[in-house]
Amino acid sequence: ELKVEQNPLFLSMQEGKNYTIYCNYSTTSDRLYWYRQDPGKSLESLFVLLSNGAVKQEGRLMASLDTKARLSTLHITAAVHDLSATYFCAADRGSQGNLIFGKGTKLSVKP
Amino acid sequence: EAGVTQSPTHLIKTRGQQATLRCSPISGHTSVYWYQQALGLGLQFLLWYDEGEERNRGNFPPRFSGRQFPNYSSELNVNALELEDSALYLCASSLYRGTGGGYGYTFGSGTRLTVV
């Protein structure tokens, strides 16, 4: 059974600092996704990671995938208040139609 | 290009009633997925429809059901509502069948269901 674990679940950062969110998954997964959710809103797709060693960057966010370690990371560089949100990683396997989500990391960036 | 659209935005029902939620996928997407986001329980997979058929369902009782129409839009029905059914229900669609593939899943804005 595929399980996805994120840590930390809560993260309070100061503006300008760097930090990393970790996402471990329990069995082989074909794809790893990162989403952002603002309070009361839907999920916004950030990154799709398909293969070992994949690295993608968008602005202050960079995601990577290590399939051997079953680990994905979301690195935040020089955080700004606008990045405050909940970040989810999720994995799917094969074509089973079910995305397995981590519990989410609630990020709060303070001035 | 229109995204995934869901209606209604909010729905208030009484315990024991039935709720119907609707979703229209992105044009060209045949797979529609439903997820429940309840407080404290995270995001949980409910149902997957593709080409008009239910292809997979999560660990939810049979009173959660739905269908997919010939135009690929979908409906989620929740019968005999219970208080714990209060949640944000998200619909998603994907270009590939049963997986987000290289493009991922696109989520709608959700329906907030409140059971009183």
C-alpha cells in the first residue's frame, strides 16, 4: 500500500530564510506531485516529478525527486510572506486513479 | 481554456438528506476524480470515473456514489448525510486515464458541504 508522509507539518519561517519540506513515500511510485493550497481554496499544481533525479524550479521554490530513497523535497529560498500556504505532496502509482496525499505542511512566513 | 468547474460552491444540508455535487472537467479530459478534504483527515480519494464508468473507489461507504455523463461531467451523490460528511469536496481531471502523468491533475475550486 502506498503511503506518503510529509514533514514538518507546521513550519514558521522568517522572511529571507531558507527551508526544506520533506516527502517520503512507502513503495515505488511512478509520479510525485506538489500542490499549494491557500485557506479555503483549491489545490494549485506546483510541480510534477517523473523520474529519478528530476529537479524543477519556479521562483523561490525548487522540487526534487530521489526515487531510490523514495524522497522528494520542496526547497524554499529566501521566503516571502506570499509563500504562506499549505503545501501537499502526493504520489500515484500506475493508472489506478487515486492520488495519495501527505498530510500537508502549513507554512507561515513572518516578517 | 476553462479549468475544472464545480457547483455549487457551498451547500448546507440537514442530517439524513441527500447532497448532489457537480463537476465539469477540462475539455479533452475523460477522467474525473473526487476527493474529500475533511478537517483533521486530510485529502482522501473518493471515486474515479472514466468513459462513463466507475473505475476505482476509495475507502468510503456505498452511500457515496456518483456517475459520469457522456460529456464527461460528473456528479457526486452523498445519501443519508451524516455530520462527519461536512468537508470540502474537490473534483479533479487529468489528460491521462487514471493518472496525472506528466501534466498532473487539475483541481476545481471545490464544494463546501456543511451538514447540520
